[in-house]
Amino acid sequence: MNNFKHMELPPKLLGALEAMNFYAPTPIQEKAIPHVLAGKDLIGCAQTGTGKTAAFSIPLICHLLKNHEQSALILVPTRELAFQIMGVLKKMTAPFAELKTVLLIGGASMGNQIRDLSRRPRVIVGTPGRVIDHLNQKTLFVHKTKFLVLDEADRMLDMGFAQQLREIFRHLSHARQTVLFSATFPSDIEQMTKKYLKNPTYVSVGVASQPVKEVKQSTIQTTASTKNETLLNALRQRNGSVLIFTRTKRRTDRLAFFLREKKLPVDRIHGGLSQSQRMNAIRDFRANKSRILVATDIAARGLDILHIQHVINYDLPLVPEDYVHRIGRTARAGASGEALSLLIPEDYHVWKKISQLYKIQDPPMNKSKKAHFSF
């Protein structure tokens, strides 16, 4: 299937896809869309950056065009991912006045969201906590929601949303179609699919738990006392935009302040900032006003900026599975990119787990002097 026309999509939707320069489906879209169009529950497992948003958005729109009284709910783990999906959906639904959308996320005005919900939107994109807020206040009703998408399901569970998801499922109709996308497939995701999906079709592209091959990975061994200087040297040796991951909000703030003192164009993003601060930081980074963005893992799954050329793990992730999502912020849509991890002796046990999980050659950590290696 070398183009979307072979999927027999509505002409207006094809026109919207062409306006977005979407002509040929990606592998995950080619595998997933026909099953979802056929009304089947689906589990999609693929590497980050492979086009999963369109893989569920296209059949979702087709479903709503055929079922005029129904609505669809898309649940995501982070505000950033919600904004990203909403941006794609607005372009795809532009030709269809009847397909109103609403964004339900924390940090935004409840009053504005209640007003938007009063207009009876057909597509709801939200984070679990805010969706539950509206369900509890009876400003959101989902008895007509017959199409459910769980995007980045593994991340939602990692972030502690299991209870919220169970509460949302309690409000939903059992007579629904459910589509779940996840970059990894741990045991808790398997348990969720058995409980909430009906005879799902499983589709997978590549090895979902492995980094995309276009990412060139390397590491530098350093120490806690020389880590900042090591980072500065790495930044001086690289051109283009850089996304730097840290472990905590406080470390993000400190590192951003340090880089600003060195006269580098840097901004930061973490969960302690207001929604407007986070959006302004992403906007400036997207527009190349800030060459460097320092972030916690809140950006690991919801940041889709094609021009990110480098990802630097200033701190290793606490959860080894997050490594692939971090470095997946580069090499998007077939481009190439580089990922660098700064390792201190205290990181050995975490790096060993990452190396085993992603089958990375694991040279011994040098505890006496700094070394460099790549793979």
C-alpha cells in the first residue's frame, strides 16, 4: 500500500492529508489503519517517531463520520503530547465542521474547558487527571464515547495514572472500540489489554524497545565534579539544536542557569513550570530562538520537533525504559541524529540495565579517569 488513496478514505480527509504532505503511510500506519477501520480493537507497538498519531487519528475520524451521535476520547500522559495530537487533529478535521475538538489538560482554565465542552465536541483529547475532574463535576459525559485511544500507555502507567485510568474506564461504555499504542509492552500493559480490550489485533513495527537505527549513540565517562565542563565541551563540539535531559526539576533549573551564565541560548521545561512557561519554552525552541532546551522526562514522550539534532543525557533516566524515549526525540521521521550520555561512576548500575535492555555493547566503567566510547 504505497499511498493513502488505496485505503478508500473520505475524499475530504484525503485532501486534508495531502495538505499536510501526508501521501504514503508509514509502516505502523499501513499495518494499523486497516484493522481499526474494520472496527477491531488494536494494540500498536512501535518505536517513537513512527507516525502513531496519524495511525489512530485517521480511523478515528472515519469512525465519527459514520457514527454521527458518537464521540471519541484520546488519553495521553502529558500536556505536551496532548497539544501535539490536538495540532494534528485540527489539521485533519479542518474540512469537517461537525468534528469539533476539545483539549482537557491540567494547568489550563477549567472555565474555558467547560465552555468548550458545552459545544458538544466530538473529539476529546486529555490527560487522565483533568478528564476525571470534568467527569466528577459532570461537565463531561462519555456515555456516547464509543472510540477510545490510549496513547503512550506505558508512560501513563509509569507516571502513576493506573488508578485514574480505572476510574475513567468505569464511566465508559463497554460497547466501544479501543486502540492502545505503546512504545514498550511491559507486563502491566499486558494486564490492561486483557482487561479492557476485546480480542485485540496486535501490530508491531521493528523492535519497539530498541532505539531507531538513525540515532548515533555515544557516551562520555566523567565525574560529578567535572560533569558541567564535560557538557560544555560537548556542546561546543556540536552544531544545531540540543535537548538535554536531567533527572529532577531542581537540577533542570540549576543546569539552565549554569548554561545561561556561559552565554548559551538555553531554556528549560519541567512539571513545576506553568503551562504558559512550558509552551513558551517549546515555542522558542521550535523556532530556534533557543538552541538548547533542558528538560525532565516530561519531554521524553510529548516533544515532536523535527530539527532536534542532538539529545544529551546529562543524567541517566531512573527508569531504563525511558532511555529509548529520550533519544527518540532526535532522528524523527527518518532524519539522522546523535545521542550522548554523560556517565559518572555512580551511574554504573543504571547504565548496565540500559545496556542489557537495549543490547548496547557495555564497556566497563572507568572509575579512575574520563574515557570516551561510542557504539
